[in-house]
Amino acid sequence: MALRDDRSTPRESWRDLVARIRAGDEAAFEAMFRAYYDPLCRHVAPYLGSQDAAEDAVQGLFVRIWEDRARWVVSDLGHYLYTAVRRRAISQVRRIAVQRRAAPLLVLEEIGGAGRALPDAEFDAEELRRRLERVLDTLPPRTRAAFVLSRREGLSYQQVAARMAISPKTVGVHIGRALAALRNRLPPSVGK
């Protein structure tokens, strides 16, 4: 089946393709992959700033589709793929932003390990860690677990969902609650 990435392909053929993929048809999956891989990479490369990052996002999307194919339900294949890969790219950008914001604490930990940290900076970083732990201890167990898996272990919402046997949307709810608690209970001047 020769597929093209355009709107001229009849909706019924995409529905048939999705049904075949859900049934485990590798040839149908490969046809979809070949039709959409390059256009999806071009679509998200500007979000991510590199072709390699775009390819990682697109490959991750296709891996997830194949792994969850039995539960995969989609009515408009093109719309679904472009939306899903854009969301995946946005998640990657957010994860990178969080890592950049955490970088100063990581630098302090490295310096502290070498015994060269400034006493005030080390004290502030330790105080921030203690306050963070106290706030996390007040969270419901599932919310705390989702936050720790996502923010400390660096897992994606999808990976956290798989570990906790919940949906990615529920992971998002837990993370949102944890972040709200941190914003409300940690003053913005901590560490300054």
C-alpha cells in the first residue's frame, strides 16, 4: 500500500491502516512510518532546535504507538500524529528547561563534593533541599511518587504512568498538585 502524507488519501484507507496496526500488522505500521517520519521530523525540528532531537521525538512517538497499538484509537491519523509529536516536543523542551533551572543546585552539589563551596551558598542550597523535602513529605503518597519519578529520576509522564499503572493525564494532575504545593509553600526568595 503506497501512502502519502496528504489530505487526499481517503479517510477509510487510514481507518483500515489504523485497524491493521492495532491488529499487529507490521507492514501497515511500516507504511505509516515511511509516510510520516520525515514530515513529522521537519514539523518538530524548529521546536527542538536540532534534527537529532526531532528524530528522537518522532521515533519515541512511533515506539509508543507500536507498544500501545492494541488500545490505539484514532479517527484522523495525520492530525493525531502531528499533535502527538508536537506535544512530545513541548514536553522535551519543558524537561530541558527544568534541567537548566536545576543546574545551579547540581553545580553546588559538585562543588560541595570537592570541598570548595562557599559556606553561604552551600547553606542556602541545603536549606532549600530541607524545605523541599518537608513540602514533599506533606503530599499524598501517589502525588509524591509521581513528582519524584518525574523530577528526580527524569522520567517522562508516559514512563511514570507505566510505573505507577495510571494514565499520563493522571500523572499530569499529580505533578500539577505537587508544583502548586511547592509554589505555595516555598517562598520565591529561598536561596537568595
